[in-house]
Amino acid sequence: MKIATTFDSEFTNSQGLLIDGVPHLSITGATKLIYGKSGGSSQIALRAVLAKSATHQTPAAATDLSLLPGILPVTIQADGTQTGATRQALAMTQELFIKMLWEYMEKNTAGGKRARVMLQSLAGVSLDLILKKEAGLLTEEAANEVDASIAKFFKADPGKEKADSIQGLKELLIANGQKDKCVRMGQLVNEFVYNRLPKPVYDELVNRSGSYRGTLDHTKWQHLDESTQKRIDDIISVAAMLIKREMREGQILNFAPVIKDLDEVMPRHRSSNYVSL
């Protein structure tokens, strides 16, 4: 079990958890953000939503959240030292928290309203930078420098253009038995395209446009600047060539070898769990 240290988070109005230098939300903090309070029926409701949204649902997951992807059991040192009293807690990854917001925003409830407001407030802002800054890992000056370096990948104002190259890739995937507008299609598009952007850029792209069940106002493509779109066009050109080469042997049932071949020339910086890095 990993050791976590705590930090005061104004964003979550609770204690955040720092694990191996990476900020996480506590289950208490996530519950407060969605329901306005923690514990009792609010935490029970959160557990139910998390268990229901899991890819592989099991009866045990409904009561033991540590079995769910994105939930980590941790040991917290009470006084921040290795010799002090300890307590057990559950940490939530930032990725799972953002996914949860998109799950909630579709609900016509108080929690859904809070999720929509929070997604709006995170548009154009990196959640990771917010938490790192609160944890004392970044000075304000350093955070501003990081934001400036990331900003060059994006338009100041999102456009309305269509992502023709992304659509072309989807058509190739559909020709191999994949269905559009489903989790697997999004997973494959990420593996072929967006996971090859620098990870901080991908994280910011999620904050600006969302990556789960639609977007606030614009697609991911419409947020990216022209040079980044051109880079994606180049990636897709190579990906299409590799897919068509593989299709000579018939319909592709497993895209992992093609994704790995693309990694050789245009590496991924993250995985969407279709094929490991």
C-alpha cells in the first residue's frame, strides 16, 4: 500500500493526497465537490455511481471502492513522518474525477449542476497545475510558465472547423468492424491520435473540451491551433498507411500491433488501456 501525505486544497475544500509526487483527490474531497457535503448518504451515492461506471462491474466493487480503477488505498502518516500514527484512506486519480464530472453533468440534479459549473470553471485551466500549486510543488511563476508553454498548442478562441482527418480514421476503423460514438471508438482514436500529444497538452485538452461523453461547446479538434492540427494530420496519415497495410490480411480484429508499429515512429505519451505503453 502506498504512503500518502496530505495538503490543504482550497479547490476541493478538503485535504488533497500526494502520492509519489502526484496530487490526488480524497474520496471525501470528491464527495464534497459533487454533493456539497461528505459522508453519510452522499458518500453512499458516490460509491454507487463509481461502481456503476466501472468497466468490469462486480458485486464487491459496490462496497469496496479500492477494487475500482482510479481508486487507490493509501496509508497516511498523521504527522507527516514515518514514525507517527497512521490511518487508511482512499485516493482518487484526477482522471477518474474528471470522468466522474462528465458522468454527473448529464444528471438533472444538484450534483449535476455542480459538475457543470465545475467543468466550466476548469475550461482553459489545468486541474493538475491547480493541485500541484496547492501542494506546494509549483510556484505561481512556474505555473504561469507552464501554462504559457501549453497555450501555444491551442487557439485563443476555438473554431468551428470539422476534423476531416479524424473522420477519415474513424471510417477506416468502422470498415474493420468498430462502431462510431462508443467507448471503444473513443479509446482507439485516443490511442492512434491524442495520446501522442505531450501529456500536459492532453490534460489541458481534456480540461478545455472534455473527453467523456461529449464536450461543453467545441470538439477537441476545434480547440487545437493550426500547427497542432497539422501534426495530427501527419500522425493520421502514417496510422492510415499502417492500418491499410494490415488490412491486406483481412479485417483487423486487434489493433494493438498497429498501434505498437505507430509507436515506433510517433510515440504515445499515455495509454487509454487498449494497449500498454
